[in-house]
Amino acid sequence: MGHREDLLEGAKRCLLEKGYARTTARDIVAASGTNLASIGYHYGSKEALLNQAFLAVTEEWGDSIDQERAGESLPEEPLERFRAVWERVIGTFEASRPLWKLQFEIISRIDQEPELKAALAGAQSEGRNGLAEAFQGQGVKDDPEKTRVVGIVYHAMLAGVMAQWLIDPETAPSAQDVTDGLRAIMGDA
């Protein structure tokens, strides 16, 4: 790996360990084994590097829940698929807890970090599409508007479910709870 990649990996580690606001350029340099000048040379600023690192860890998490990409088959029946994907998402919570803490920290900083807001705006659409595909399957790509609106709902649900897991894991919803709740909302209870 070169300095650029080393910096990105170091920044990802720092974000997950320290958070966005508390990560310094010196922290990144120490974690990456590079030097301060490398940050400016490769990324322009510490903030640009942190923004790139945040997008990278978020994308890596998305890839980790994409069961079909990993060769795992999912049920065809929509509610069973829904439950199976939620099992995967919730099952990653302990390992991804630092990422979820970081997600909510970053949301709280949006107004102070215009570059971060701009970076997230583009990535949000891509993330929604990825969620739609994970929950609905590859066929959702055939209808861009369906992908968009389904992704919006899954994104909202994901943030809410993960917030509950951060606040109180003892009472946070299981995959079956979320599925049963959806059934009840749809009138199939």
C-alpha cells in the first residue's frame, strides 16, 4: 500500500475509535505510519480525508450485509426475505456499533461541516439504492422510481432500528419484531 491507502485505512480506524470531531491529523498519521504532509498532498485536508474514510466504512458495512453478493441465497417470499435481511443487519450490530455511533455523530455535525454534508448527499442516494437491492433483490433495479422510494423507506427504518439498538439493546427490536410490525401495518397480523 502507498501513503494514500495507508492514510485512508488509518483514518477509518481513527473514526471508528475516536469519532469525527476528536480525530486529529496527528492521530491519522500515527495510525497510518505516514506523515502530516501526506494528508494535504493526497486528500487536500484532514476533513476531506475523514469524509472519504467515513464513506468507505459505510460502504464496507453495506457490502457486509449484502448476502447475495456473498453467495448466500435469500428467501423468495418478500416478508421472509425482509426478515432474513433484518437478521443480518441486526446480527452485525455489535461488530458495527462504532460505525453507528459515528453515523449519529456525523448527522449532528452536518451544519458545521458543509463539505461533509455535500459528500453525504451524493452517497445517500447510492446507499438507499443498495438497501433497496438488499431487501428487495436485484429485480428492483428494473424500476428506478421503485428503487428510490423503497430505498427511502428502508433508510428511514434502518436509522430508527439502529438508534434503538444504540440506546437500549435489551428492548431493541429483533428481525421478527420488525417483520411482525410490518405485517400488522399492512393488515396481515
